[in-house]
Amino acid sequence: MSAVSLSHVSRAYDGARALDDVSIGAPDGCIVALLGPSGSGKSTVLRLIAGLEPVDAGEIRFGEEFVSTPGRTLPAEQRRVGMVFQDYSLFPHLSAAANVAFGLDALARADRERIALGWLDRVGLRHRAQAFPHELSGGEQQRVALARALAPKPRAVLLDEPFSGLDPVLRGELREMTLAALQEARTTAFFVTHDAEEALLVADRLAILKAGRLLQEAAPRDAYDAPASHDVAAALGPVNVFDSRCEGGGVLTPFGRVACALPEGAPARAVVRAEALSLRPGSTASVLDVRPHGAHDLVRISAQGAVWRALVPPRSAPGENVDVEIQPAGAFSFSL
């Protein structure tokens, strides 16, 4: 394994920048989740780390070794990088064991078989060693793909939305199994997802991208509790927004006051997480509708012409009048 670092990396296609001055670091054994919408540059980061494409500017290092600089790209086959794709990409003519052993061709046959069976055992599929991909379920294929990526002891593993085609229950089980395998192997990993909950669950470090720019890189808790911008806050869960001015150290919204450190009178945007709103019987807002959201209800509330969303314990009913309290830990203000 190896630390992986991108420093001021840019990549353009037909003159349009897919990545623009992006710097991300992954220490040894660290899992970095790349979070962002489609077109944000997540998969481009993986392709550059894998050596499938060159960088236009900046550099990529594995440990102290420069593997990508403008004009020089270490070939993908020399990087010792494992990859797990959302479509599994198993060799259809090879058994599960042969798929896992594929990257071990430098070893003796007996060693290849031993290591392949050992990894299948780790992912709970030793009993399916001789099955072919078309005989395996989607979840089983993904476990074989993970074993194949980890078996050669790669310097890093790249996972490109590996669970996106699976049902929620299986997705959660495979995510936990994958995390355990990565942690056991102490493998540096980059994990691409557009699911905020998944990113927070898997990551040691979180890198949030939008339109090719890195918005924030931080520990998941730090990014959630102290987002660098409205876009970062919105990437990590539903938020409510109100634009006004900073007056008296706060932004006054129809639902309450949000602290603000901007100069007096400066244009400001209040951003409040849905779960940072508490409701109690009162008169300042009205409940428009209520929808179940797991153990909570997602409630739309209205006041002074503004409509916000609150994620609260199931109590409120449509038509009820309420007072609203904003919890400071989930409320932020940014310059406009």
C-alpha cells in the first residue's frame, strides 16, 4: 500500500475542464470518499490515479514516487492499482477463483490458488470458487471483484460506485464487508459515490467536488459540522436556504435567527439543515404536509411566504400551527 496524493491536478476534454486545480491526499490505509453529482469529476480522479489518462497540470504521487506529471504518465500496469467497478467487469470465461487469481500470474500456480481461495474465504465465497460469473448474483459478483482487486496487495484500490445497482439491504451488507476487507488489508482506497450517507459512512477523509472543483476536503464529521460553503452543506443532506443580510450578528429568517460573523449589513445566506429544526405547538408557522422518512417525518412548514423542510420525530399533522426552533449546530451563514 502507499499514500496517494494529487497536487493541483487539472484535466480537460475538448477545452472543457473536468478537473480544475484539485489537490487531495490519502495517507497509507486511508479511505477517501469522493462525493459529488454527475459531472463533478469523481471518476476522472480515479482514471488519473489509475494511469488510464494523463494529467494536463499538477502531479500525482504514490508515496514519494511521481506517477503522473505533464508529459509523463507511468503506465497503468506498472502502478499496482486495484479497481472495482459498478458493473463488476469479471472475466466471463473464468471461474470466481480464476478471476481472483488473474493478477497473481507472477506466482507459482499453487500460490495463486492458495491466495485466491484465501480471499474468496474472506469475502464469504469460498464455496463458490468454481462458479462462473453468470452463475453468481450481483452481490456475489461484486465480492469476487473486490477479492480480485485486493489479492495482489495493490498500492491503492479504486472503487467507482461499486454498490449502485444493488438493493438497499444488500448494498448495506456489502458496504460493511468491503470496509472490513479494506481495513484488514490496510489498503489506501478512493471510493466514488453520489450518496451522502454512504460517503459519511465509509470515509476516513471526504472530498466534495462540483463541476471539477474541490469544494472541501476534511474528515467526515468536520465537513458535516463546519461546511465551507452552501454547496458543501447541501451535498451532505437536505438544507433550507434564506438570503438576507447580516444584522446584529445574525440573519433573521422567517423561522428564526441564524448566527452570522459577516460585517454588519453584508449580504448573507442562511443555510439550515432539515434535522436542525425542532417543532412544538405554537403559532409562527403552519405544517403543510408530513411524509414518513424512516424513524422521522419529513415535514414541510410555511411562514411569511417561505417554505422549509424539517426532519423531526413523528408528531406533526398537516394544518397544525407550530413554533420553530433552530439548533445552532446545524445552522450556517455564508457570504453572498
